[in-house]
Amino acid sequence: AYAGAHLIDPRNTLFGGLRVEYSHLTAWTCMSGISCEFGMESRDIKQWSATYTPSPEASAQLPDLGNVTLCSIGQMSVDSAHQIAMSEVKRLIFRPVEPMTLEDLDRGFMYPMRNFLSFAAMSSVYPTSVYLSIPGGAGHANENDSDLTEVEVLFRLARKTSTDVQKGFALMDMLFYLQDVADRFQEVLAKWFSMTKELGTALDAFFAVTQNPVLPLEHRFLNTVQALESYHRCRMNKQIFANEEHADLVRRCACAVSDKYKEWVRNVLRHSNEPTLKHRIVELMNEGTVTMSRIGVKPNRLKRQAQKVVDTRNYLAHRDVSRKKRAAKGKELCAITQLLTYLFREFLLKELSFSDDEISELFSRNQRFLFQTRQIREYFN
């Protein structure tokens, strides 16, 4: 539903921009324009004053998409003569290159941005308020704000209110903050949105887990393996043999059997040039140097652990009873899922141009990683 304007055809209405607030966005910035001074006598406050100055804005130009600006809004409420409340809210303002429908704004900006904040906060993130701008006049997205009619999108929150979400949320659990990318805000966001197009399937599988903290462990494992497998398919070794060599091998195998089985052999070997899941996991573990070095997994155990991932995936996904005894379960399955999750996070950080040293520092200060590392080591060493 919409408030602020009557839209005859909401599905096809073009909007010139939006402003959106997300859960954890304000906390992620770690900045506040509110300052207080107190006059003390003994232990009693005799006088105090508070001032508010908006925090500096941060902007990024997203190629072929538009401009996004992170800004601050101060809020104050006077409930009575004896109670005053001040707060600061961070919001994102997005101006597309060309007007877009709400569906395109959601798919092109709000959804990738939500995933970025979820990745940074290592927590479920969702929009808490959305306002759309309808261009006036010719309807171009770059018209003055005075020519824009603002429409509020009314929606039911999937979870609790933003205030309730903050309860039990620790800043030290965040992977990185705005200050970690402030000097390259443009570069990081541009790479993230570009990466969203290239790694769509992998990111969808990964954030289906992040956005659903109550997802059963078995599903978290399967989604994480799928994310890593898809990432490997996009970014790493895609073939075992050169195309010509593989085609020759298939031809030789087909020639070695009777005509009755030739077609069957060709069908069986058609996709045999792709690396196996075990091969992919081993290669990913070898490439994830920061995660693996901090966990301390010995090189001679990589293949064994990769085989454990394969046995568990095949049992859970295909109910291959021959793998049941070898499949991980309970605390072992939890440890493997955590390891694979941090592997994927490391690869995403590298995609955003974080160096190994920077990633190591981010992991070192992350309380959740330090706690889970101790659990993972019990099962891998």
C-alpha cells in the first residue's frame, strides 16, 4: 500500500528515487552527531546541554544504476516537561539514472544494499521505512527535490521493530564498519553491485541463510555449500581438461563400447569435464588462506575434510543412505558449516579488494569469529 499519492497503476509507476532506512544501518556507521556536556557537583548533575550536528555524508556513484548517499537525520521528542529524547537515524537516498518501477528499485538497489549491510553486520537486515519519489514535469530522475512527490510504502515488517532488533545485537559481532571502508566507499559499493550481477546465485544461497537466523542447521549447511560451489564455478577452475581434449576422450570412450551403449556413454560423460564438489572444496580451502590459517587445519587433512563435506551434502540433499555413517551431524556439522561460512566471507571480502592482512584484522577483532574458531578447531584438528 502507498500513502501520500493515489497511484492508478502502482506496478508500472516510475519513481525518480527513494529513501530507505535499514535495521542496523545506524549502528553500522558508528557515528553520531549528538554531543552532551554535563555540569557536575558531587555525584549530582546540576546542568547539562545537548547539541546535534549531522554526521558527514558519504556518497557513491553506481555505474549504470545511479547515485546513493548515506545521510543523517536528527530527531527529538518532548514527552513532558520532565522528559526529552534525542536520537539520530541514518538513511540512504538513492537517485537512479532513469526513473524505475518499485520492483526494479527493489531488485536493482534495495535487495543488493540489504545484502551488503547484512554481510557487514553479520546479521539479518531489512528495511524499516521506504519512501519513493515521483518525478514531476517531464519525469526525469535528476529533477529538483521540490518537483518530487514523496510516497510512503506501507508494509508489514517481517520481524520485530528496529528498536527490538537492536536488543542482543553486539557491535563487536560486525564484520566491518563504515569507517573501515570510508576512504573507498565508492569503490566498495560499486564492486558490490557489480558482484551481485556476476555472483547472483551464490549470493542468493548465502544470504538466504544470513537473513533467516532460525533456519535449521542442515539447511544452513546445504545453502552454504551451494554458495561456495556456485562461487567456484564463477571464479575458479571450471574444467579438468581443455574442451578439445575432453571431446576426444568422450569420443574414445564411446568408440570402445558397442553401438547399443554409445549414446548412453556420451550422455554420462557430457558433464564429466567439470570439477567434482570435492575438488572444488579442496581448491577453495587452499585459496582461503586467512580462514584456514586461523583455524589451523593441517594441509594433509584438507582432502579428508572436503570428503566429509561431500558425504554430508550427498546424504542431506539426496538421502544417499550409503553416506549416512560418514555424514557430519550435531556439533561436527555445526563446526563444518561455520568454517565454510567464513571461507565464503573471506572470498567476498577479497572481491571488495580487502587484502589478506585487512581480512585477518577484521577476523581478529570479531568476537563471534574468535568464539566459533575455538569450536571449529576441536573437530578439525
